[in-house]
Amino acid sequence: MRATDRPLTSPGRRAVLTGAAATAGALCLAACGGGGTTDNTPSELTLDDVPVGEAVAVKTTSGEDALLYRSGESDLVAFTAVCTHNGGKVSPEGTQLRCPLHNSVFDAATGEPLSGPATKPLTPLDVTTEGNEITVVR
């Protein structure tokens, strides 16, 4: 029997599972992709990079994704960018922080959940300033 004479068969279990895993991975990457207005390394971050009343995406001193919110001239708070519901990457949107996976929304000033399936607040991080420079520590 030649290859062209073989009857068509359905794909094997491994092929189906591999294809499904690849599709799920691509969807997760698309959904988890970060937004954010700033993505500075710790040594580059200054007060000028964070407008009063807005949140920005930053990196901690250990290189982890974080969110920084500035409520006043020198009032800063930071949280991990990991959603407490399902571990998605949370992105800043003005005074809110949003997870694209299941649309949980957090208050940028407190890290408390405002809506969505998340019920726990984002993990707070330490923020230090020296002159105009900001450091977010994990």
C-alpha cells in the first residue's frame, strides 16, 4: 500500500493534546501580556516617571514585575503585579490595576479588589525614595 492509498485517520491522542497545549499556551501569553505605561529598571525610576494619581508598571530590585502608585508628591505605594485570583499579570490603568485573565480590578492606592473573581488584595512591596529616585524592594 502506498502512502497516498492509506485511508485518512483522525489524529492520535498525543497530537491532539500537543495541539491543545500549544493553543492554551498561546492564549495565556496573549492574555498575560503586560500593559503599562512604564517598565523601568530600579536604577532608572524617578518621581518624574510616575504622574500623581496614576499607577505604572515597574521592576523590583530583584527584577520582578510590580505596580507603583503615586497618590501625592511623595506618597508612593507598590504591589506585586501577580493577580491573587489566578496568577495573571496585573497592569496599571490610572487609579486601577487590572488583570486581563478574568478581569479582576484592584484599587491602585490600596491593592484591594474592586471587582472580578479576585477576593484577596495584591501583595504590598516596600518603596524607598532618595532624592528624586524611587526603589521598589521585594
